[in-house]
Amino acid sequence: MGQAFDAIRVRTLFLSDLHLGTKGCQADQVLAFLKRYDADTIYLVGDIVDGWRLKSGWYWPQAHNDVVQKLLRKVRKGTRLVYIPGNHDEFLRDFLGNSLGGVELADFALHEAADGKTYLVIHGDQFDLVVRHARWLALLGDGAYTAALFINTYLNVVRRKLGLTYWSLSSWAKLRVKNAVNYIGRFEELLAAEAKRHDADGVICGHIHHAAMRDLDGIAYVNTGDWVESCTAVVEHYDGAFELVRWAEAGARLRPENSAAASLLAQEAA
């Protein structure tokens, strides 16, 4: 069954923190997701390419190139693509306000949903005090995070052999270390306050690799998560409803052998 028949059409798609150029990037999962979802508009909400890691050593396998080519093919077919750089791809901030190959570059965007509500779309690193004022500490933390992912990869090889499901060491730590929980909470509060400053109804961001959708004092806080651990994205349907897609779970239901279910979901989303 062809890709066009199986594709789920949505109004808007929000992706962040792919970290192309790193060994932790789950590029195959990104590509599978992009094959299943088509959108009128796609927002790339920062850290799509990991310039920090590429500076220390070049890593760019074919799967990473395939993701870039897939996104550009969507642009050629009429999709509007807005790229909002983050701290890892901050080199693109030199080109803000320009369009490169049909890709719009912006520091932030105000997205009007189908129901008339407005959302501030921003990566979020501007509100991370460690990134802004202690870059050396951010780089150190990035190295520790990479080490955790390395350990996690081999840990999950063992888990698969034992018939167990995927488990994320770093995600587990984020939710159990008091300082990490406080950091996430403070980050969410700052982003919600920034949305209010823009008179927006909500904020859609990335940066902290922690997917979430919640109400914060009347402001919709939406974090797209990442494609290093959680493989999550946010979609807006044509009625203005937002959905957090956990691809590691949803992808299994939308594989070719389950194409009938995929077709049904596509009809429901249309």
C-alpha cells in the first residue's frame, strides 16, 4: 500500500531536538514518522542539527541525510517549513529572517491554530540560565548526557534480549533527581510567562527533552520532547486540537503490516 494512502494528514507538525550529527539521534525513527505524517506547516523547534557535536568530530550517516532530504521534499510539495534554531544549531541564527531553499528561519513564531488560539513557538534555550550564563557548564552537562545515552544504548540491548521494553536512564534521572525536577518546573514557568508577554494562549517549545502538554495558570504549555530518547512530536489537527505523539508506541500501530489501522487513523484525522 502506497505512502500517500497511508499518510496521516494534519494541519501543523512540531518537531524539535533531533540532534542530527550525533550517534544518539534516532534518525530511522524520525524518517518513519515523517513518512506517516504530512502537514500543511512544519515547525522545526530547534536543535535539529547538533553543531556542538559536529565541531568536535564529524558524524553524518546516510540516515541523517535522508531525514534532511525528506523534509526538503515536503517543502517542494508545498509544505511550509519554519526552522527556529536552538542552542545546538545556533549557527543558523546568523540567517534569521531569511529563507534558505524554501525553509524560513526565525528566532520565534506566533502560530495561530485552527480554533483561533495563538501559540508562541520557541526553542527555549533563551530561558535556560545555564546555557545563557555558564556555557562551559552547559557543555559539560552535554558531555554527561551523551555518556548517559551511551550507557543507555547497551543497557537496552540487554533489556531487549531479556524481552523487556525500552527504558531511558536519563529520563528516569530527570524525574527523580530533585534539582532536575525543579529545573524543569522553573523552565516551564518561564516559558509560560513569555507566552503571556506575547499575549499568546500557549507556548510550544523543546530544549529540555521532556515532552509534556499541560495547563499552567491558563497558559497551554507544550513541549515537543526529542528524538534521542523519547521520539515524540506534537501535531495540530484541523479542528485546532493538539496531540502529543509518542512515536515509539504509535509507530508500532502504523507499520505496513497494520496499514488498515493506519488508513483508518488517517481518515479520522482528516
